[in-house]
Amino acid sequence: MTKHTRQVLLSALKIVVLCLTLFLLWTSNSWAQIITDSKIAPLIEKLIDNDAHIRTIAADALVNMGSSAVPSLIEALKNQDSNLRWHAASVLGDLGAEAAPAVPALSAALQDEDGQVRLYATLALGNIGTAAKAAVPSLMAALQDKEINSQKPTLG
């Protein structure tokens, strides 16, 4: 077995272990219980991990948690790290209508100093749909944002 093959297998094993850990963390309690912040916070931290696979797994886990992740994601929109803010907005967008309680925070994020945050807040509000109608005036103002209109969302 070559050194490269071992490295690839080791990386794959790390991802499998992380997936299994996240799955067990998510399913360890009764389905009827509310997911606590202590389970959500580590996933939010992983949204800015250096490894794109870990970021994706964390985002997917938060989406699978549904509306119980929304309050923590709203808090993440206020974080000093702009990378965390735009990833949080992206996950809220992936939640769609379940993220309706985040509409005021996402509307505020349309004024963020970082263009990437503004872009993902715009996309999230669009994905939330009619529940985000209160954000229409803010979205209309965002149409004038040349930085948003010239950006394309980045992957990972």
C-alpha cells in the first residue's frame, strides 16, 4: 500500500468517524426531546472548519435538526467571524420555511459589512419564502448593493 493510498484511506476514515459521531450525537436522545445548545454549538463551530467535508457534514446535521437549530444559528449571525456569519446564513437558507424565526436577524444581516454575509442572507430570505415577507423592504434596498449583485455563492 502506497503512502498516498494510506493518506486517502486515513482521511476517509476520519470522515466516517465524524459522520458516525454526529449521527450518534444527534440520535442519542429520544426523538421527542428538544436538541440542546450543547449539541448544536459544536456543529456551528464546525461550519468554519478547514476541511470542507467537515463543514458540509456539520451543515447537513444542523439542517437535519430543523427548527431547533435556528436560535443558535441566529446567534451565529452576530459572531465576529464573517465566515461563521455567512455559513450560518447559508444553513438558515437550507432550512427554508423552518427558519422563519430568523427573518429579523437575516434582514439585519443584509446590512452586514461583509458582502458574502449579505449575499447569503439574501438567498436565505428567498428560501424561507412567504414567511419572509416582512423582509421585502430590506430586500428591495439590497437590490442596490452592487457587491451582492456581482457575487456568486462559493461552495464549501
